[in-house]
Amino acid sequence: MRILYIYREKEKNEHSIEAVFDTVAETLKDFGHYVHKWYKPVSWRQTFREIWQLRKEGYDIYHITGDINYLWLFFPWKKTTMTCHDIGMYKNNPKSIIRILYVFISFISSAIFLKKITAVSELTKSDLTNILHINPQNICVIPNPLSLPVKKCPKPFNKDCPVILQIGSGWHKNLQGLIESAQGIKCHLDIIGQPEEADITRMNDYRISYTISHHIPAEEVVQKYEKCDILYFVSRSEGFGMPIIEAQTVGRVVLTNKTEPTKSVAGGAALLFGSEDYQAIHKGILQIINDDALREKMIEDGYKNSANYQPIKIGKLYEQFYKHIFNLD
């Protein structure tokens, strides 16, 4: 198969979607398929010029990887698909004219003309179906693959002062919940992000030990996973929740939200909480510290769950999807 992956502008300097499909692309190449990556130029004139040329190059599949889903309009519809990561920008914000137009062009109208699209989680599929009223038969759920180069790395659990890793510091990442829940527990918070001054003040007031880092390379993120004892990921909202899989792959205990999609992504191998239930999270941290048998079971179950997100498995799902939808051998 000859596949074109269509990416958003490089100038946006965002990497989450790109990391997902770079991983899928390399896996499909290993399977013997030809994959080319194209980044949308900032200039619309240049965009249309390049799309015109790409249409002439005879790809079997044109796959819009996310964020610029409206570009389906300009590629051969019978050969085009797209991935929806989430519709949080529409679901969680006021319904402005621009947002309504975006979801109508990107998803509602595309569902009429494209054979099928993919969603990264059952929650995203449910939102597309229940909020945008897209036929669920037109949506195939294919989860994101593990793209960070993490691997199994057992370590003794630090019961005296466990290191709790927090990925992200935006409001939806719920750093506040970790700070409130860790109050009174001897531990160290390792935060990747840029906390607000109020959060830093609160940690100082609570005498919580912490370190902060941001914009670090992937190699350092891997080291953070290897050095931590617990991953805190009780977010208020998520499109997928890849840090859960990354921590489980390394062999670390995970705390996450009891709502979707994180509940399903965790695969029964995490402690689940409401994002604002600080008392329950506090008790959960203590339970992990004190209950050796529970901790070891969660780690072993995590290894099994994370195996479902390895690149080869996800690559096979995309290969099967392409062959079935586009009638390719």
C-alpha cells in the first residue's frame, strides 16, 4: 500500500499527534508498505499547490492524522480517511460560530462522503455519535500506540518517601488534586510542566518536597518514569491517556480517573478516583505504600495491559482497517 499521512503545520510546534502517527508509519514500513508524511504549509496558497501535486502521485490512502480534519474536502474522497482524537474544543467550550463550523465541516459532513474514520477511544466515538450524531457504523476505534521509548524497568518501591510523577500542569491535569491529596504524606512530587504560583505556594505551605521540569527531551521523560514509584494521572479530562500505558510498561503503579477514556485505557490495572475526591486519593496513595501485594498485582496487571498498545499491534489494526475499508490486498 502507498499511504500519505497528512500532518498539521510544523510551525505549531506540537508533537502528540505526530508522535502517534510517526510510530504507526514506521511500523507499517516494517510491514512492507510505503508511507510518506506531508505537513500542511502555513500559507494556504502553498497548501493548495502542494495538495494538487499530492493528488497526482497516486496514493492508495490519504490519512489526515488530526487537528486539520477539514482538509478532507481537498483530497480524493474515496481514498481519504481521518482520525479524531477528541472533540473537547467543542464539547467543553461555548458553541461559537467558528467551533460549530469546524465540527460541521471536519466531522459531520465528512461522515457523509468518506467511507469510514477512526477514533482513538470509545469515549471519542461516543462523543461523535451522541453529540454530533454521526453514525457509529462510520467510526472505527483504534487506540494510540506506545510511542515513547520506554521499557520494563523494575525497581524497589520507596516506601519511606515514594516519588510521585505528575505529567502536565494545565487545569485539566489536576495538579491541585495531587497537592491536596499528598498533604500529610511523606513523598516527593516530580512535576513535568509549569505549575502556577498558587500551586507552588500551596506545596511550600504544606511542606511537600517537589521538583519541577518542563520542555525536557524524551530521554529525560523516560528517566522520570524509571525513577518514580507512582504515576498520578487523575486528570479532569483526557482525549486518551498515554502516560498510563507508559507507566505500566515501565512497571509503575498508576492512579487515574474513574471516568472514560482513562478507565478503559488503564485496563483494570490502576486505582481509580474522582478527580475532586482528594480524601479518597490520599487513602489510595497510602494503600499503595502499605499494601505490597496490591502494588505488585497492579504492576503485573499493568505489564499485561500495556502489551495491547505496542506499535506492532496497533500497526496491524491500521493495516487491517485500510485493507478492509479501501479494498486493498
